[in-house]
Amino acid sequence: MESTGVYWRPVYESIEEYLPNYQCMMVVNAYHMRNLPGRKSDVADAEWISTLFRHGLLEPTPRNDESAGKIKSRKITKGNPYIKSILCQVAWAAVRCRYSYFADWFWSHQGKLGRRKAIIAVARKILVLIYKLLKSGEFYDPMVASSQINR
């Protein structure tokens, strides 16, 4: 079944309770199963999808907010509002430092994301860095920081 729109959800949920093995059923992104141009119909699409599925050429999707390879929503998940505000302040300070990885990343992405979303992204990068440093017990090294964040 194609995952365009939200029409697949009730069908998937009604079938899901009867099939304990999720290997025989999956929702796939329409972008992954491009059909040849020509006359299209639901029957032809269903045949094409089943052929691709039998040959193992499809991968499961939902992100639920993705359709045709485009992500529709990038909302921030719920969390501690105090930590979020502190991380945003730290991100603003990190962005204002010259010649830092965070400043370079921010200024290269803020044009297409916008200032607020770019700051949230920098705050998340800082949080990931803090987590990795605490987990490994290492000290912060700016030269190594960019390689640890991108892993």
C-alpha cells in the first residue's frame, strides 16, 4: 500500500491486528516505487507494488510526516523546557564565537532553515556533544568536536 496522505492508516491498523508477522505487510513510500509513465490506475499500481514487494525491492517507510521523500513536519519533541531554554542560550553564545564548528554550521544553514530552527539544530548538536562527552568521560576538544557530532 502506498503511504500517500493519511488514507492508509485505518486499513493498516485493521489488518495489523490479524497479522502477527509484520514481514508480510509494510507501508512504503511512493517515492521508492516510481512507475513507468503512461496510463495509471489503482489496479496497475497494486500489481506494480506487489511485483516490487515479491522481488524484495521495497523498504518500509511512515515516518508519518514523510511523503514522496519530503518531510512535512519538523516539530520539536516535548522535553524539559528549562533545558531547552538553557541550550538555546548556549547555542546563541556558541554561534557568536568566531571560527567555531557551531558558528560555521549555523551560518551555512540559517538561510534555508531560518534563524530559530537553525538555533534549535545547533542546540541539539550541543546536547549530542554533551551526551557523548559524558558517556565517554573525555574532555571537550574543539578539533575533535565536529567529528563526534556528525557520527
